[in-house]
Amino acid sequence: EAEVAQSPRYKITEKSQAVAFWCDPISGHATLYWYRQILGQGPELLVQFQDESVVDDSQLPKDRFSAERLKGVDSTLKIQPAELGDSAMYLCASSRTYGQDTQYFGPGTRLTVL
Amino acid sequence: AQTVTQSQPEMSVQEAETVTLSCTYDTSESDYYLFWYKQPPSRQMILVIRQEAYKQQNATENRFSVNFQKAAKSFSLKISDSQLGDAAMYFCAYTDSSYKLIFGSGTRLLVRP
């Protein structure tokens, strides 16, 4: 069964450092989402792609976060510089089309900022 | 504001028994979808069940079923014949017109052997 892949699974960094997370969606899925899940809370959307285009990045802190999906397949989320409050689980999800399709989630990257 | 409320931070159920997890939501949209996702410890989030708001019939998926009350904006999940593998965080969510998922804060389900 196809799955969403994410790496690394865990990342520990010091504040002010740069970090990057990678996501490979299920093959053929056009829509890709990055969510942030703070401990004890539900995930919140950071950015949404339709193919290589950003559909919604209204909740992305653009002064320090960036995301790209250059060829409309895999995606990278970057934080520079990392802050203590960025410690969270970063989840990637994909869906077949842009619409009410089911979103399938990857295992996530747990970020700890010291 | 669009919100999802799960008022039960933690629930406990005896193996083989039935448990119901509560969820209410608030949206001004007429067309939306509702979901229950399961997140086991250190494992990825998986879809349990989904419900289209325009459908009156409650969705079922094997041991999982929902009670969808559109007027009350309520969407509860019933798990029958609970199994040890059902232990996880359960998140209620819906998708708005931009198709992003809006999640509640989750309910931790404990299953007692």
C-alpha cells in the first residue's frame, strides 16, 4: 500500500539554526499539505500545494518558514532561523485531487528546538 | 470562526465494549465533509471514517459508525466491540471550502484488557 514518506523522523536543533523537512506524497497525488501539530493539540495547516502552486499559505510564518514543491511531486519545508516555539510535529499529507478527497498522512517529523 | 470541539480529553473503555466519542463543530458553510482520524502512539494518522454533510445517512465502517446531527452540528464516533488496537488519539475534523482539514484537540482513548 502506497504511503506518504517523510524524513527525518526526528530532528533536534538549537535555536537560530536552519532546519529542513522533506515529504514524498503518494504517487500521482496532486495536492500536498503541510500541517503543524503542537503537543496536545490537533494539526493546523501551514501550506497547501496544488501540483507545484501554492493554494493556501495564509498560516505560514513567512518571515522564517518557506515551502516549495518545485516539480509538483516531493516537497521541502524549511525553517530559518528556528525558534523555541517551533518545537512540534510537522505532518505532511497528500490527496489525489484538489477537492474533498481523503488526505493521507505521513509519519511526521518531530522537531525539538533547544 | 470555524472550530471543532472535542470535549472529552480522555476516554476509557473495556475491551469488547462500546464507546462514543463526542465532537461538535461550527461552520457557516453548507457543503463540507466531516472526518474522524486515528493517531496511534508514534504512528501516522489514519482515516477512520468520513461523512458528507449533504448525506443524511450516517456513515459506517465495520465497527465504527457516526451519529451525524447536522442541525446540532454534532458528529460523534461510536466504536463497537472495542479492541486493544483501538487505543489511540482520535481527532474529529472537517474540510472547509478550501479543502484544508480543521481539527479538534483530540480525545485519547484507552482500552482496558
